[in-house]
Amino acid sequence: MSKKITIKDIAKAANVSVTTVSFVLNDKGEKMGISKEVIKKVFKVTEEMKFRLNMIASSLRTGKTRSIGLIVEDISNQFFSDLARVIEREAIDLNYRVFYCSTGGNDERAVELVNSLLQANVDGFIITPTKNMKATIDRLMELQCPVVLLDRYFEEQNVSHVVLDNFEGAKTATNYLLEKGFKKIAFVTNSSELIQMDLRKQGYISALKEVNLYDESKILDIEYHISEDERIEKISDFLNNTTEIDAVLFGANYLLLAGLQSFRKLGLKIPTDKAVISFDDHDSFRLHSPSITVLSQPIEEMGKKTVRLLMKHMNEGNNSEIEKEKKKGSLTIRESV
């Protein structure tokens, strides 16, 4: 059986002290004034000797587990799974692992997840907060846990976040429909007080008010916690009862997925009967016939920025500046308008 390689063996092979090896392997080399050449040499020798620092022993020594807790709303929603993929890839590149979990929009579950991840001693959090999660995030801040919020935030809270410019995105999508000659544009959203959904609604309203075409009865607010069938039912009733709609903007991809089934149920053709745009892309929107025009979020950019920001907070601790990042979305033009 091969002998387990120790820090001593590496020190001997690299011709440096045990302390130097320990600092380098715990990412403290530069901080302790060890030269780049020595750091490189230690890593090279380590690699050659196939030495893997025992994660658990290291976490007991340093209090660091090299892990991140990622809490999103729904990992089965393609928007969140695509984001998680970028975040995990970026984290792995920096030698961090990611624990991810979904809240399902449930406040109590969100609090439980935060507590579990705190017990697992994660080094930082990336969170898509639920509606009443403000107090939990306040608590993380008090515990001096590095946190970055993603996709949404609380206006009165000073926490770093990376979000889409939702107001501008909805305005862009609505203006595109107006340019194409549609005047009776409906908006389907969920009736949550979440800031990103509210800003999407405000952007839609603003674009229509500018041309005096705003009509409150053309907004459908659907509760978040209902089944897909109930969603289809509500959208079908709305389209049936609000007769003169010529275009619909959907506030999220899962709302359009239900919407497409409502259109089929009512025998409505896109774009001949009604034009359609959705927030957030989905693989099926490209494959759908006709393919669906979407306001897509810069997922790659958002994921990278979130990880970079969290690393900055984890490295700089309390001295780290709060950053609030708004990214522009882009209209992906397809065949549904």
C-alpha cells in the first residue's frame, strides 16, 4: 500500500520549510510574503507527488471549507439551472464547491436551508431571496457571513446584489410590440411583492402610458403557489374574457409555458391571433413552432459577476465594499411577434 504523502515530504522535496508549504497550500503564500517562484515550486511538487490537502483537516484548522451555499427559487426552472451551472463552473475553477438547494418560494424552507448551510460551515452565500427573507439576510450580515443576492433584492437593505434591469427590460419588450403595431398588449405576471416582478410590471405600464394605451384590465396577476393546471386555467379564462388583446408579454418563462398550453386549449395561433414575448429563455422556446421571442438575461455575465463579488467579500471581510450591479437584458427576436 502506498504511503500517505505528508506536508513534511513536500517540504523536503521542494527544499523549503514545513511552514512555507502549509501557508502555500492554504492560500496564504502571498500574504505571508512568500515569493511567486516558491509558491509555484510548492504547487508543482505537490502536483507531482499527487498530494491532496485533506479538506476536512484543513477546514478544522482554517475554519474555511472552500464551499459556497447557493440558494435559488427553483433549480428545475431553466433560468436558475443555467445560472447554477455558470456559478458552479466559476467556483470549481477557484477550487470551491457549491451546495445548491431550492426554496420553492417558501419562506420557512428558505430559513431552514440557511441554517443547514450555516451548520455545514459554508464560507459564503449566493441567494435568490424569497418574499419574507429580509430578516434572515440581516442575520447573515450580523454573523458577518459574506452574502450576494441574485435576481432580486430588498430595496431598504444594503447588501451586494446582481440583478437584471427589469424595468428597462419590460419597457424594451413592450416598446418592441408597440413598434410592430400592437396596441392592446396584456401582461401576465405573478402577484408577488418580489421586486423583480414589480419592476417588470412598472416597465410595461410605463411604456404603455407614454403612448396613452395603458389599461389596467389587461394585467393578469396569478398567485405563485398554484399548480400548472390552475395556471393554465387562469390564463385561459383571462384570454377568453379580455377579448381585444392582440399581444401578451409574459413576466417569466414558467408563465409562458402555461400560456402556450392555454393558447392550444383555446385554439389561438401565435402570432396570427396574438403576438407573444416572454421574460427568460427556455430550450423549448427555440424549438416551439413558431419559436418564441424572449427578453433574455445575460446569464453568463451575471453568474461570473456574482461569484467574483462573493470571492471579494470572502477575501476582504468587513472592509469589502457593497456593490449593486444591474445588468441589461437583450431581446432575442424570433417568430412569435
